[in-house]
Amino acid sequence: LAQGPCDGLVMCGQMGGLIFVGPDGRPLSPYYSWRDQRSIEPHPSGAGSWFDVYSAKLSEDDQTAIGRELRAGSTCVLLSWLAENGRVPAGEAYPVTLVDAVMASLCGTSPSTEPTEGLGMVNLHTGDWHRPLYEAAGAARLP
């Protein structure tokens, strides 16, 4: 194996889910899997499921911008549940994929998640984050 400075790390991950990390890459929460089913449970408002309540916050343009890919297991829906239930860590907490959390922790650096990764929040017209989805979920920080 080669010795010397490292130019970078490449890791591959699949599916969504999220974990909150601090600006130094330190984990601030457990990992919440993309298979988490909380969003299909009834919302306390009686307005359907958590997914239904979150979906109602989005416009038709929002749905089109993300390719009509919003599903009950989507990271943004889970993020909304976490925010409404007080599970978002205080302070600078960034929701990122598990792979991005591992990378940030290994490197002791700020988290970075490419918008086209499996978070389901990419605006297909711009290739950047579709910020209204984060805002509707109650999380203002983007990785």
C-alpha cells in the first residue's frame, strides 16, 4: 500500500435515512433508517398520517420539482416527524446520510451531502437542494 498524504476518500452508500451531526462531524443522534415507519402512523391532529400532514405542506410545484418522488419512507418525511416530536438536536445539527456522517467523523470535518444523494430533496430543475422541503420539515440547516 502507498504511504503518504491522502488526497481524498470515496465511499458509497445506498438508500436514505439520516443521522444528525455537528459541524465537526461528531454524531449527535442515532441513525434513523429509511425503513422507519413512523410517518405512516396517525398524526395527533387527526388529519391522516404524519406523511399526509407533511405532504399537505407542499405545493404542486414542490412535488413536481422533486419528480413526485415523495414517499412515506422519504428522509424529509422522517425529518418532519423528528422535528415535530422534539428529536432534532439543539444547536448546529445537520441531517446527513449515514455514509456522510462516517466520512465527516473520520475526517473530523464539516458534513457534506451532495444534493443528488438519497435524501429525496433534490430539485430536478436546478440540481440543488429543494429548500422548501427542508423548511416544511422544520429543519433549516443543510449539510
